[in-house]
Amino acid sequence: MASLISSFHHNFTKPHTKSPKLSTFSVTLPTNFPLKNSPRTRLNCSKSSEEAQVSDQWLQRLPDKKKPLYSHSLPCIESWLKSLHFYQTKDDRALWFVQHPHWHAQLSLDLTDLYIRYLKSGPGILEKDVERRFSYALSREDIENAILGGP
């Protein structure tokens, strides 16, 4: 046993001057089905009727449009943004996008403010991205008018 430990210690604790060469290989994995004929179920990405009902339910609960945005619940704000044709990203739930014929924008819900960035890469004649910040103390109506007014 002592010789085994000594051998292990000698082989694995001494510094190596050369790294061992690794051989490369390729493997072809068998498939039961050709890709084009594989038994897949096509998923439609349309909004479910249940999801639409939930969104409508929150739209009905929206406070008066003259009330500050901070008096709105998050589900109400999300439903309001969806009604303005914004769509939410999957990676960052506080990030929204909208596309209008003359501009595209990215909206983000921060802790203290709502930010909108009109993107130069969209349609229109923007020389650079234009960012605006709105306090949640502003009314939903004022924020909506400012956002939809474009850059």
C-alpha cells in the first residue's frame, strides 16, 4: 500500500514539462428519425384566450388615466403597455419593445423611473438613439402621450 501511495505521489505531484497529446476523434450519432420527418408537434405562438382574459381583467382595473403611474399595480402597467402594442422580452421582464411605422423604441421599467429609448436602427431619421426618462409621479395619460408622440 505504501508503494502505491508513493507511486501515486511521484506521478501526480511532480511538475510535467510536456502536456500529454490528446487525440481527436469524431463520432456520428445514429438518429431514429431523419430531421425532416421527426415526429414533432408544431406550436403556435398566438396569445391564449386565458392570457387575453387575464390581460383584459387588469385593463379593467386600471386607475383613472389622470392618476400617477406609481398608483398602478405592475399587472395593470403591463396590460396597459400591451394595449399600446408593446411586447415584453423573455430575458428581462422589465424590458419592452414597440414598433411604429416611423420609429422603434425600447422601454424599461426601473425602480424609480420609466425609460424609453427611441432606436436609431429603426425607421425614421434619428442620428442617434434618443432616451427619455419619466417619473412614476406623472400621470399615465401624460406618459402615454409623451411616449406615443415619438422622438
